[in-house]
Amino acid sequence: MSPSPSSVLVAGSSGLIGREIVRTLLAGPPSTTVHALVRRPAPGPGNPRLHSLTVDFTALPSLPGADTAYCALGTTIKVAGSQQAFKAVDLDAVLAFAQAARRAGVRRFAVVSSLGANPHSGNFYSRVKGDMEAALAGCGFDTLVMARPSLLAGDRASLGQPARPGERWTLALTAPLWPLIPAAWRPIQTGMVARAMIAAIEDGKTGTRIIESGEMQRSEQADR
């Protein structure tokens, strides 16, 4: 299927960052059509430029032709239930989407990774994220953007997502200190991550680019 510059694929659109990616894209040029891959049918009609595709990430069908794709798939070991189930989402499903997107003609791909991603890390979470980055590097995209945000600040309740007590308490306790925390480690708003990913894709540069959390924070502040 031939790619279309005005057609974009998004996986993970029901999550904190994925939701912001879709919002930002739909607020852009009216010629852009967004195909959002979801695991469950989306409720009711919405924006006519937003097309929801209900898929099984273990057996993805042929995707609509597109030039660009964004991936915000992700979970936690606690929510997934086991390390194996976590890896099935954060590595296997991400790679399956990337490969299907490549077959659909996608040349530019952006993904949400994590602060500290490293295939050699002693931490399982960081190691899986590092393995995911390494796998994507071999997919053959002209442009590959990997965003590594720190702790995400966003409203999970509005998405119907399970509560993450540790995340909630950390955000609440550190909020007064945010201006004093180095940008690299400071909690980051999900909208910042989404905008940074889109800006990095749209700047026309090719090759692989890693955007660390501090860079995303500083870039947003510089634009104000």
C-alpha cells in the first residue's frame, strides 16, 4: 500500500501520551488523517479525520498506507501481571506495530521509551525498553525518534486507567520542588512529550534521534 504524507498511524492512543499525540495532530493541518490503532472499539463518532482501527497486536492486519507513525504503547509490570506480560506489550507489541507500519510504507517513526533505557541495564524495566530501542533501530526507518521521558504527570483517572499509587504520591510530594529538580529528572507533562515527538518528526531530519526528558523540558521552555 503506497504511503500518504497526510496519513498518520498512532498506536497507544488511549494512553496519556498517545491521547496528546492524537490531539496535537488533529489540531494541525486539516489535511491530516489519523488512524488510531486500539485494542477495544472506540466510543461513538468523533472527529471525522480520526479513524479508529480495532486490532490485535499479536496478529496485526495490513495497515492503511502512511508516511508517519507514532507509538505510545506501554504498561507496567504491576498492571500487566508479570514480567512476561509486560514484555509482550512494551517490546513485542511495539515491534509488531513498527514492522506493520514499515510494510504500510511508513518512513518516519516515533516511539515513547523511558528514562534510563539500556539493553544492558540490571533493571528489568529499563532493559526491556533498551531492547525495544535496539529492535526498532533495525526496522529500516529513514527517521526514528525515541523519546525518553521521566515520571509522567497526567490525569490517568480521566482515561479510566488503573491507579498507580507510587506515581501519584511521588508527584504530589515532589510538586513543590519541581523548579529545583534538574530538568533531566523532573516529572514531565505528557503534552510536552507528545509535542517534542511530533516536532522531532516534522523537522525533516533523517537518522536515529534520542530525545531525553531534560531536552524535552528545556525545548518547551525555550519556545515560550
